[in-house]
Amino acid sequence: MNNVSRRQFVKSLSLVFSALVAQRALGNSSDNTAAPFPTVPLLVDDNFGGNFSYIYRNNDLREQFFNFLVNVFHLYPEHELHALIQSFAESYSADENVYKQLQQNIGNIKPFLSELTFALPALNKQKRDMRSQSCELLDTNRRYEGYLEIGSTGRYLDALEEPLDIVGERYFLAERAPNYSLPDILDRGQIMQAGHYIPLADYTPTLSKAIPANSLDLVTVFIGFHHCPLPLREQFISDIRDSMKLGGYLIVRDHDAHNDDMHAMVGLAHDVFNMGTNESWEYNAKELRNFYSLTFLDEWLSNSGFQGSGEKLYQAGDPTHNALMVYRKV
């Protein structure tokens, strides 16, 4: 299926998705009318401050984070979500309490068919932004033979294939295996699976068994390296490097968490993303977040056999300072 017919197919799937969501919503006989700030049983707060209180009890940081809701997250109406977060962040200090209160109440601000009016447009915007920035960093006049996407199962390949000549084997290193559910198809932009899936396996994948050495021209890590356990980080980047050709390109996107404010800002972005995508508090609490500055990232990759271009491209309006960069294997 070529790119044009594939995109037409995905558009038709989105209409089916709309009907399914509408059917599900109409089949719910409960009353969806709710007050903007419903009352819920109060939790016992342990007064241990977290990301929510750190950001939302500071006027300047709170307004900066609002830009994340508008320009990056955008899965719910941003003004309503911003107000909801603020109301619970002022009432509780512990992140767990704020997180759980938000999940109990976020349905009250969820618009009808928000999957189509918020989720799909946000996904498509993210793909367009990553495609545009990647093309600024990469040579669009050359062929890239062999591709590895770390963190997703084809989400960004769909966007990058249009401006870039990507050929050969495609590999995807991710937590969850791809499937044929409608959300998964829409996420990767095609009905068929986009390439070879490799389990991330808590950052202990055996890449050498799945990918021939020195075979990849392009590797993308749009999720960054901050979720990798510290004891595994050196082996992980070494395995990636071994899979790449000499001169191959490594696209990396990560936050510049260079001080306490940025650690809290980036941490809260992860909290809100997990909360809003219905991950449990237990999942959120266990998520590894070894944030670092971009200065550290550059030094680490330079000491691992890569050379950076020095360019850093940021997404407009993103207060988490998530920069896209390119490195080459040397």
C-alpha cells in the first residue's frame, strides 16, 4: 500500500473510530452532567511536597506549565484541566493524592468525542513537528538504509517516510508489541505492522541478536534516554552504536533538566501525561526518571562514540525544554 492510499485508508478508519466512540458514548445511560469542581472524599495527606505543589504553588512556574497543556499535551480542554490541577495542588501536597483526585474527576471535563477533537489532532501535530525538525537536522537528499525507532512501533516512521528516502529493514524497540487495534493502526499510520518488533525488556534488549551489526543508517530516540536504568545506560547506548553504520545518524530528543525547577517541570509533565492517559498511580510512581541536562547528554554521547552537530531544536511553547538533536557515529 503506497503512502497516498495508506493515508486515505487511515482517514477512513478515523471515521469508523468516530462512530465507535459515539456508539460507546450514546450507550452510556449515566448522567454526564457534572459541576466543574465536583466534591470527592478527601484523602489523608502526608504533607510531602511533590511536582504538583512545586509547580502549581508558584505563579510563574504554574503559568509556564499551562503552555505544556496547550502546546504539547492537549488531550483535554487546557483551561479546564489547568484549573482542575490547580484546585487539587492547592488542597494536597503529596503527588499521589493530587494524581488520584485528578483521575477521579477528569471525566467531568472530557468533551464528547474528545478522541477525535483532541487526541488525534494532538498526535498528528506531534508527528508533523518531529518530521519538520528532523528534516532540518538530516540530509534530505540521501538514502537511509536500515531504520530503528526506539520507544514506539512506527509512529514517527509514518511521518518521516514522506520527506526522507528510508529503505531496508525497519526495527521498533518498544515496551508493548504492536497489534491490529484501531488506536494502534492510527498511531502508526498504516494497517500493517511497520517492521520488526523488539521488546524493550526494561532496557535489556539483545539488539545484537535482532539487528545485524553496522547495518543502520538512522536511529530515532524521540523518548530520550531518561527512562533507562543508570546501571544499564552504558550497555544500552553501546548496543545502539554497534547496530549503526559508521556515519549513521542518531536523532535524540530529550529535556534540559538542568536545575530543580526544570526537574519538577519535566517530572510534572510525565505525571500529567500518565494521569491523563489513565495509567495507574502505581505505574507512575515506579516510572524511572533519570533526568539530566543537555550538557550531560552531549558529553555522554560524545564519550560513547558519537559526534553532535551542536544544533538544538525546541518545540514552540514547550516549557519542558525538550530539544531535538542529531549525532553521527564516528
